[in-house]
Amino acid sequence: METHQWMINYTRQTEWIDRRGIFLWIAFYTGGLGGGLYLVSLYFNSLWGMLISWLIIAVIKGGTHLAYLGKPTRFWRIVTRPQTSWLARGFIFVMLFVIFGAIQLVLTYWQPGSAAEIVFKALGGIMAFAVALYTGIILKNMKGVPFWNSALLPILFVLCGILGGFGLSVAIALAGGDVNLSAAEMGSRILLVANALVIIIYLLQADHRETVGRQSVIEQLRGHSAPIFWIGIVALGIVIPLTIAFTSLYTEIASGLIIFGVACEIIGGLALRYNVLKVGAYKPLVAKPQ
Amino acid sequence: MRWGMVVDLSKCVRCYACLAACRIEHFLPMGINWPKLVAMDTGGDDPTVSTYSVRCNQCKDAPCVEVCPTGATQQREDGIVSIDQDKCVGCRYCVVACPYQNRTFLSKDKDQGFFPGIIQTDFEKAGKKLYKHQVGTTEKCNFCAERIDAGTAKGLKPGVDREATPACVNTCPARALTFGDLDDPNSEVSRLISEKKGFQLHPEYNTDPSVYFIDGKIGQSDEKKVDDEPQKELKAIGVGD
Amino acid sequence: MGERKIIKTTCKSCHGGCGVLATVEDGVIVHIEGNPESPTSGTMCSKGLSSIQHVNHPDRLLYPQKRVGERGEGKWQRISWNEALDTIEQKMKESIAKHGATSIAVSQGTGRGYNEYTHRFARSIGTANIITPGYICHSPRLGLYGLVTGYGRLYCDYHGWGGEFPMTQISWAKQLEISSADGEMAVWFLNSLKHVKNLIVIDPRETALSSRATLWLQIRPGTDAALAMAMINVIINEGLIDKEFVEKWTYGFDKLRERVQEYTPERAAEITWLKAEDIVKAARLFAIDTPGCIQIGSSLERQANCGQTLRAIICLLGVTGNIERPGSMISWVPPDTGQREDFFTEIPITDEMRKGIVGSDKYKMGAARTAHSDSVIKQLLNGDSVVKVWFSVGGQQILHLANTKEVMQALKNLEFLIHADQFMGPMAEIADIVLPAAHWLEIDDIFDMHPRFMIEAHNRVVDPPGEAWQDSKIFNEIGKRIAPKYWFENVEKMLDYQLKKGNMTWKDFSKKVIHARMGKDQIYYKYKTDFWRKGGGFPTPSGKMELYSTVLENLGYDPLPYFQEPGESPVSTPELAKEYPLILSTGYRQPFYFLSQYRNIPWLRSFQKDPVMQIHPDTAKEYGIEDGDWAWIESPRGKIKQKARLFPGILKGMVMATANCFYPEMPAPLHGLLKSNPNVLTNNNHCDPMYGSPDLTCLLCKVYKAEDDK
């Protein structure tokens, strides 16, 4: 530790992104993606979509979360403090989603249209939404990191998840799955535009949240995280899929290209979470008088 | 009762004794410091060199307690925020949530020993027995709760009796650290906070830290007397020889 | 749980003196903390506390070794103590027979309570060629204070034993609070600040204390004498002197008054880059609010005008009457065990020894009891060296002497070099025999350091590793072989001998841990009593405090202080300053290192991995250096690199480089000696006429960005 360099200036949050922190990044993203896909799949009543979203959350999100823990065998302790901890709540959302989702998948397969199926679809949907939402709330509540202190963050995370959900739905449709392709494409278009708008508003707002919030924005637009922002979030996450999506309004597009667009969307979503975690910096512990 | 600490910025001389004493007291793994020094130098018209000896603030309204999903982090009745290492799952939520960055996750690479790959020293071996650290959990300053508990059990007073006082406070050669009960208006810490306008770091977080800082000038110079031209006495002074 | 015991001892991780409680369980130190019953009230700093890693360090030297390859090749062979001692005895006796005893030099690091052994050993075998860093740290002060108080020590009275604490304190080129030495005194000094009215800090760099002091004088390095003279000027001309003291107890006031007339505040301001009004203010504060004291830093002794700078400061104390008064500067009376120096002064320096002292013809104050290090180096380089065999203990001259490259070359010309150390450093690497030394937690010894009003015990807490010996034993064993009549059956007998005046044995003292003359037992105003001289007076030729020094006059020096520009400065060498435009000071120290020590202690290294040089942000900008960059610092002697730290509190146009640094982890034999050690840059040609101290804190340099150090 070199004292003078520490905590006086811009100090990034590292625990949840650097090194093993990448597990947490993937977990955060797949929560949004899985939750979003489940909700979209409910809309399309796509069993494939629901199954995939269940797998994403149960296997990838659950797995990466577990892999991230310092003491994985104690994971069950996480449920014990939902009164105050959003992580405990999130863990419960995930558990409930996995249980409700599993029942729902079974019911949808064996007893489609039954009252029970509808009830569990509703329960699964609520949990899917909660799973997509809670990580945003966790970050929003972090007192020391101004860049995250925005009610827009959970909204952004949910929208981004739903966007990914529509993207995967498109892929499912192209693979011959039970999804209406043009509706999925339309959803993608709307969400892409909405997402882009929220990102712009978010950055504009963060720019005014204390010096450190501004530094986080600068870091993202011009600093070390800029390549990820401009290539990952802007180009891959918005511009390319949006171009493909709007071009497809007017002309026939090869399905390979559409799949490429979906892949770009997913990468864009990952890039977004990555940067949000990466540029989250603490207010200096001791304010340096100017 | 609420244990608190006052750090006097006009006294701290950046000697790092507090860190060293803590490492010994708690057999800290090589990569970890519970207290830390934040050094700051400013230029300008009223330049200052300040060192903030920081450690867990034991906030009354502690974000870490709130976010801990397992209840491993708890607040004791005396205000100390404690971690039950056996309950911690190592999710690092508290590490990120502490706005003062005072928590550290003990990862394997932070526990490589003093001389990694060469020897494990006798002191480290003794430490493994005397003070357990668990890789994969989160750590922070506990105001030497062990000393406080053992001391108060003997009827000693933390902040007054050395045996019941945190190690960093005891060792500070500059006497920049003062410990005591914030709830007792007659304690040294309460007196310093009220007399010297003690302040907490980032009060806007509404966490109500139990660590206060004070600052001030050294000496009570009466500069007026000096700035007024003294009476000139130029008459020759007879000197012996 | 096994056997657990707490042993009281004394820390020596810096100059030392802090009381320690070490807890040992089954022969292992499991805890260290300060001893609350000691004069340092149970405080300890990071260096002393980190001793735990020191005693357990895997790189400790465990056995005597002899060189088997070329010098500096790094090939060693373990030998027995007997073989080592036999070889040393034979080499020394050979050299004595062939070249006389003065061909043997004994060197030491900074004085840390083992000086008595180095000096006694040297004198016992008939040489006074003792090489110590004293001439750049403390000796000039001792000698020049000695012209006032006889035994040569004046300390700030931080204790209030006479009923008063200092009202005005000057911290002059000193950061007693962190300067990594004098730990015990730092504790007392910091405590005394509670009572101070005015604190004046004189330092080219801002410190934690200067930020909060009454007055901070950001002086140009090397110009302190001009400031002191101007302060005396103000005090005399404004009639602020202590009239009674000056009239009754000083000698040569009129001549001093005459001398200081040329040092008006305005002229001094020009020299020192201070404001004249600040100089006036400092003078008034110090003269009006008495008692006062001046804590001098050894930076003043690392300048080639150190003698007269100190003389000026002593005169400043004299005209304000700040001698021997409670709360001023005191020469403490030692406890009844006497001065520890008696242990070697009882063997007088003979005329023959004195003649053989290298540098004694030139540096009459400095090279009177010890050799002038830089002259020894020059002689070795020229091939006409008096010194042939060098026995080095407790310090690495190769690091701390000026002009490292010359020193390296010179040491290679020695006939035989013996070095005792705890680790294999650059000095050990070029030796012929290396002896393993013990740490302070592993020794039984008597400690006395600066204050001189007490002695303390080092009690062995654990056994030394391998076959390491404590210094006293090394000297005793070699001494017994060469000059048996001066040495002892064993260390305990030697310790008993040193305590005999106090009617104590080592065993008694070891239990007592501290033996002191404190509080009411101290004597103030010695000059008003028969203490120094029957009927009162100072122990000087005139019986008075000599503002005009008759002793210096007799030695051919100017009896009155004056200012002289450093050997290299924008003023004295303007041509050189065009190429090397920045002032270089090599005095930067960190509180967690002690001189060249501890960069291999992981806990301490963790505080600062790379050596740092401080530079003002504006100056750095001018030279394209950013915070955290590696930067080259270059002088006419060479270049080194250190990590730049942009520090707004440092004088513009100045570079402050970290002193004495090497990299223990880097490959032998150099261990990175030439990479960052600022002595590569320093000059050993321009030395103080009295003490031979070279300019280490006021040179010229240039800086530029270096490639990143991976």
C-alpha cells in the first residue's frame, strides 16, 4: 500500500469485478438475462424460452454465484437475513424462481392451460422480475459509490434483461422454436431504443452526482473503460443490433446476420454490467480541499 | 455504552505504529491491514500535511450490518460491529457496501505468509493457534474487542486501563489516538469531541461513525505581542572581561 | 498452552530506548508491546514492533563464513567461529607487525549503544582509526556543545523536571517525530508540545507539525547559518538578549555582536530564500517567550559548513540564555553508573595513535578521536592508505559514505575486510570474512542513548539463530586474542565491569531494566553551582560560555560563526547550476526504515516498496514528471532512479531523495546498491573544515523521467 495514492483520489470498487469478481459480473448479468427471457417467454408462451431462462438462472447464475463465494459450502446461510439484506432477498428470489419455474415447466409440459399452470406462471414471472431487478437495487443502495446511486439503475438492468430476452427469443424463433419472430423482432427494436435512451439519461445524471460520479462517467467515455463502452455497449450492444433490427423492417435479412445481431446484444449486455461494476468508484475517504 | 475513538490529526506523525501493533495483536495475514493510513498533503495558501489513521468506524447505523445476508456481521450492544467468521460466506457484499472501504476479503493470495515459499515463521505458527483467520471470509478492525471483553470482565475501563484498550491506542508514540465511551459525557473521547469540534468522516452517509477526528494548531502563540515592534534597547551592554 | 512469560527489555530498532514487553511462549515470541512502566509509557513504533519478522527472518546470517571466490563474487564457505577468530587474529597481528596498529580500522554504523565496544576494541589494540558516521550525524554537535558543557551533550528539556517546559521550541532541520531515529525522544518531544507556546519549524519541506506550527521557515538547504546569524542580529539589535546571562556568563559577546551586524534579516532573507519578516518574527518568538530549546537535525551535519552552522545555533542559545535553565537546553547528569563512554575513554588515545588517525591533520575537531571516513576512502583509492585491515560492525559504509562508486573501488583495495551483520548486504558481500550478529531481542547488554540520564537493559528474549553472536561478545573474543589485558572472561563479567560504579551487577541491573537519574535528581543551572567549576562557571578555558571560542581559535579556526555557501549551489557554482539546475538533498527518511535497515522486513517494506523522491508539482511539471513516475536524478557523479512523489509542501526547485536505500532482494553482490542510493550522487571532495562532513543535503542535480521499473 502506498498511502498517499490511496483513498484520496478516484478509487474503484474492485471486489465485485476484478479477478474472481468476474463470476459476480456474469451472475449479475445472467440474472437479468434469465429473468428477462422468462418474462418474454411468458408473453410468447414459449416453453423453450422458459426452459432456457430457467437453465440460465439455475445453472449459470447459481453456479457463478456459488463459485464466487469465499466459503461456498456455507451458501445456505445466505437466506437467513432477508429482513435487511438485498442479497439474501435476491438469493430467495432465485431459489423461489428455480422452484416455481421447475413446477411451472412441468405443468406447462403436462398440463398446459390448467389453473395451476397459470398460478405458477404468475409466481414464476414475479420471481423472474425480482431476479432481474434486485441486483440493480443492491448497487443503487451502495452509499459510497455515487455512480450507482440512481433509481434508474434497477430499471436499466431490467430493461437490459428484457432486451436480452427478446434477443434470445428471436434466436429461438429462428431455430424453429415456439416464438413469433416478427413480434420478437419488434420487441427487440423497442427495447434497443429504450435501452439506449436510458443509458444516455443515466450517464447525464451520473455526470452530476459528485465529482466521483463525473469521474466514473469520464472513465467510461474516455478512460480505461472507454473501449468497452464504445465497442461493447455502444457499437455491439446498440448500433449493430439496431441497424440489423431496423434494416429487417424493410428487407429480408439472412438469419445468420440476425443471430449475429443477437450475439452482439448479449455481448452489449455483458459489457454494460461490466462497465457499471468497473467504473463504480468510491468517494474519497478524505475530501481533498481544492 | 458505545465505544469510540478520537484521532488527533495535529498529533499523528505517520509512523505506522498503529498498523504494526494491530498486525501483532491479531496475527494479521501478510496481505491485510485493519487500520490504514490515509495521507494527504495540500498546497495552496494554507497548506497542510495530514494523516488519517482510519479503521472500521463501528458505525451506529452500519451499512455492512444491514447488507450482510447471513448475520455474520452484527452490532454488539457496546456499538462494536463484529464479524462471526464461522458464519461469513465470503459474498463481499459488505466489502463493497462499506462506504469507508474498511473491510477486506481475505483471499488466498493475501494469506501467503511472511516469506512465501521459504519458511513459515514461528510467530506465524503460533498465530495459527492463537488467532484464527479464515481464508474466504471478510475481516476488519474490531476495536480489539477481545481486549475490551477480557479487560471489562476484570473490571477494567477501556481507554483508561491499558489492558482493556485497543493495541493501536496503546502503542501510538504521538498519543494521537484516544479511546473511550461516547455515551459517557465525562469520558476523554466525549470531552475531546466537544472541545475540539470532533468530526466524523462523511456524515452525509448517515452512518454515525464511532471514530471521530480532531485537528488544531500546536501551541497557543500570542502573535500580536511579537508582531508589535518590541521596544528597542540598543544601549550597550557591558560584558565581563 | 505452554510456558508463557513476559520479558522486559529495551528496543534498539532505531537508536532505541523504548521499553518493551516481549511475550514468549515455548521459546517463541508471540507478542511485543511497549512497557507502560518505562519512560516511553508503553508506546512503540512500527520498526520496533516489526522486530518479530526480523528475528524470524529466513535470510539471517547463521554462521561465520569466509570468502572462497574473488572479492564480491558471492562464493562463501561456512567456517567455525574458531577459524574465523584465528584468521582475524592472524591478519590483525600481521598488519600490526608490518604497518603498526593504526593500519587497523574499526568501523561501525550509527551509535546504538555498542559504540563502547568498537571504541574500546580499537583503542585496546592501539588504533584510533575508528570509522563512524558520527561526522555526518551528531559528532559535530557533541564536539561543539562540548566547547560549552565539557562532556559534549545538550538536550532539549522535554521533561519539565525543573518545573518548566519549553515555551518556544525550534525544530531545526529535524523531524524528531518521524526521522526514524531517537524513538524515545520523539515520545517526549511530542508530549512536550502540549505545553509549548510557539513551535517554529525550519525545514525546506512541510511536515505534519509545520502545518500546525506557529511559524514554518521553508529554508534553502545549506543556508541555516545565515538564518541563525540573522536571528542573533535581531535579538541583539532589538535588545532582546538575556541580559543577566550574557553579562555574567558569556565570553565574547561584543565580538559576536560585531560579527552578526553583516547578517541583517534582509541579507539573510536573500541567502535563505525566506522572508525577512519571518526571520525577525522567529527571532522575537525565541527571545521573548523563554525558556526555549532547539532540536537540531543531523541534516545540518551533512553540510560542509556544519561546524559554523552549529556554532551559530549555539550562540543563539547563548544570547537568549537558553542553557541549563529548566525548559531549555540541558546537559543531563548521568546516573551513578557514570557515562558509558568511560568504558573506552579509560584507555586513552596515545600520541602515536593520534598521529595515525587518518584525516587528523586536516579536520582537527572531527578526526581527533575517530578517523575521517572520506579521507580513508581517498587514501585507499590513491594507494597510500594507512588503513589495511578493516573490521566493520553494525553499518554499511559502502552505502552511507558519499560517492558510492569511489567507495566501492576503495574498499576493493583493502588487504582484509571483516564484516559482522545480520544479513548479507552490499558491505558483507565484498568482505573476506562475514560474522553473524544477533538482534536486540537476542542479546544481554547495557543500552544508553541520547538522553544520557539513564541506562537501560537489553534482556535476551530468545536465543540468537544459528551461531550468531552479540557484538559485545564478538569484540570480547577478538579483543582477548589481541589485547587480552583489556578484555574479559565473558560478556557478563564485561557488563558487571561497566556497572561497577553504580554498585550493581549485570544480574541486578537486568532485573531493574532501567537505571536513571530523573526528576528532582537532575541538576539545572550547573554553571551557578560548583558542578563544573568551583565558584560557578562553565567548563571552558574562560570559565564562561564562549560565544567567541578560544578553543577553536587555538586550533586555527574562526572563533566566531559565519555563513558559507554549500560547495555546490545556484550561488556558489552558477555555471554548474546551468546543467544541474535543481537543489538536491539526500536526507529523506521514512519513519518505518532506519537508515539502510529494514527494507527486507516484509511488514515494513509493505508501507513503501520503492524509494521515493519528493519534488514540487510545479517543478515536476517543468521536467515532465508525474506523480508515481520513476525519475532519474543525476549529478556530476552519476545517476540513480527513484519514484517521484509530487509534494506541494517542498521547496520549489528542489529534489529530496530517499537516503541509504538498496534492495536486499536484488542479486548479490550489489543488491541494487547503484540503482537508487543517493550517495551515488554525493560529493566527498568538499568537506567541513572542522569535522570533514561532506555536503549531502545541499548539492545540485537534474531530473528527468525514467522508463518504468517493472
